[in-house]
Amino acid sequence: MKKRVTVVLPTYNEKANIERTIEKVFEQEKDIPGFEINIIVADDIRSSDGTEQIVRSLIKKNKKIHFIKVEPGLGVGLIEGHKYALEHLSPDILAQLDADGQVIADVLVGLVKAIEEGYSLAIGSRFIKGGKNHLSFIRRIFTYGASIFCRLMIGPWDIGEVTNSARAFTPELFRKINLNRLPWREPTFIVQPAFLHEAILAGAEYKEVPLIFKNRLEGYSKNKVFNYTYDVITYGIDTRLNSWGVHIRFFHITRRAKTLVKFGLVGFVGTLVDFVFYKIFINSFGIAPATAKGFSTEIAIINNFILNNYWTFRYRRTKTNIWQKLGIFNIVSLGGLLIGVLIVKYLHLTYGDGFVNLFGRPIAYNNFYFFVTIPPVMLWNFTINHLVTWRREEN
Ligand SMILES: Nc1nc2c(ncn2[C@@H]2O[C@H](COP(=O)(O)OP(=O)(O)OP(=O)(O)O)[C@@H](O)[C@H]2O)c(=O)[nH]1
Ligand SMILES: [Mg+2]
């Protein structure tokens, strides 16, 4: 009876590479006698280039290939892939590789052998003898920078490679890893260093084996180096704080803060839209300030909904569809609209129409009425939309 190693290949638009990668992986079977290879392609639901069709046609000829569709994010692809393997394939070793042909597939042989030697985690590494990194200069700087930073902040010092997916581990180790703490659902590559960290906390005995990393064969990179840097730094700080006993979920907060920053920018644009229409309604149509504010805000609401849905909260999986969200967003924003209208009404009743001279120019009171409404309305909007409209689906 042969032992089985399952290899997860996460894909996101890899039609140009997936077939060759699968072939190369199966070719390694001859160098790991006693093992049978099974492949799980974990294809991102956003993949639209026909990766799925290619894999499905390969599956017809080869039952050792499996296919799952997964939610966005590299971490989701990897973790769901391993979960699938554990549920359906009774693997002896879990492995994972990039699907774009960048890693020379023979690393798999080294990975499997390390597990056979008794290690519970094998790491494909560009940092040890025999390993190579053929990326562009900028990307190499990132690889080195991330490595040094993670060794210092997260540890352990003796692991060089933290940012590559080429790894193998035992099912026992995988089951011990605290997936609730691992930010694997975040659509960022942080899962690579974070998984390593959690594996070590779970008691992994590790070994690095040489990995040769080329430039990708075809297709385009999904690695957003800037975002990745942000995440590596905040994750590193998070783990360091935790090791000092400061449990403030720094990584989580700074990732959420990204959302808050985006929401703030949308709010800013919306406020400009609101203000422009508010002034047009007052000056060109002679509409009273409070009424003008009501109409201009509704226009801004629609503007903000579109921006938030397709940008700020783009990756949020919610239980509601877009029309329900638009409805909820509108109801929620009506709260903000009401707050705005009441404030303008109150100020208008109290102070009336008038002008102040600012830098030699007369500025209408209604401008100030408008600006007073911004902070309370923003606060209301963010809180409620965060908690209600784009409420994360619970699992
Ligand atoms: N399922 C899934 N797979 C992904 C996602 N992002 C990347 N991948 C796959 O993960 C692997 C690594 O992604 P790459 O874009 O090659 O990242 P990289 O190797 O750091 O960048 P390059 O050097 O430019 O290729 C590839 O097989 C991708 O198709 C994702 O969001 N979901
Ligand atoms: Mg790649």
C-alpha cells in the first residue's frame, strides 16, 4: 500500500501555467518511491480565465487530480485545499506549491524526504545551500527584508525562508495549528509567514530544503508588494507585542484600520458631492438649506454606496445581496441624513441667513451649517455600516 502526499496548488487565473505545473508535480513521483501524489487545485472564485475548464478536462483522464472553488485569498486556497485533502484523501503528508511554474517542482522530493526523516514541517527555502532566488531586484529586496524582519520580530532566528508557499507538513501538525488565530481568510499573502509562526507555536519540528525560485512562467503576479509589506510589518509587531504579554490584536486592528481609512476617503468624496449639490440647490434653485441638504445627501448616499461596495468592503462576504445592501445602506444613511437635516434646520432657525467675511470674501452661514454635520454623520455611518450593512458572514 503506497503512502499518499497531497499537493495543494492555489490558483487565481493560471490557465497558462496550471497544466504544466500539474505535469511537473506528477513527474516527481518517480523520485519519491513508496508515495503516490494527489493534487488539489484550489481555484479562486474570481478566476475567470478558464483555469477551471483546463483542470476539469485533466481530471477526466486522471483521478488523482481534484478541484475545488474557493473564496478570494491565497490563505483560503491553501487552507481549504488541505482541509479538503484531510476530509477526502487520507493523506500521509500535506504539501503545497505555487501553481505558476515559479518553483522548480523537485523541491517536493526534498520536502517529502524531510518529513520521512521525522520532521513535522519542511520548508522550501531560497536561503540555504542549493536554493536560489531569480526574482527581480526589488522583489529580492522584499524577500530578504521580510526574512530578516520576521526572524527578528517573530522568530525563530534559524528559519531563513518565510515568504514562500513551498512547504510540506504532517496532518498531525496541521490539526494542531490554531486556525482561529491564523489570519488565513484575509486576502493577503500574510498567510505565508503567519502559518509558519503558528506551526512553530503548535510545536513543529522543522527543516529547510533547497528551493529554486524563477520568474513566473506566464500570467501576472497577484502579489501586491506594498500591501504585503504593510501586513508583514503589522503582523510582526502583533506577534512581538503578544510575546510580551500585550494582547491588543494589533494586526487585526491595523487591517480593519485600512477599511476605516478607505471608508473615510469615500466619506470625503461623498461629502464633496453632497456639498456641491447642496450649494447648487440653494444658489441655482433657491431651495431652503435644510431641504437642499436632504436632496444633496441622497445623491451622496448613492455615490458612497457604489464606492464602498466596490472598494472599501469589496472582499467582505455577507449574507445579503447587492440590492438588499443598497436598501440597508439607504435606511442607515437616512439616519445620517436625518441627523444632517436636523442640525442644519436647528442652526438655520437659530442663526438665520447671513454672511461672514473670511479673507475679504463673504461666506454664507449655510456653509458652516453644512460642515458642522460632517463629524456626527460620519461617525454614525461608519459604525452602522460596519455593524449592519457589510456585516461579515458568521461561520
Ligand atoms: N486561490 C487563490 N490563489 C491565489 C491567490 N493569489 C495568488 N494565488 C496563487 O498563489 C500562487 C502564488 O501567487 P503569485 O501571484 O504567483 O505570487 P508570487 O509568486 O509571490 O508573485 P510572482 O513572483 O509575480 O509570481 C499562484 O499559483 C497564484 O495563482 C488567491 O487570492 N486565491
Ligand atoms: Mg508566483
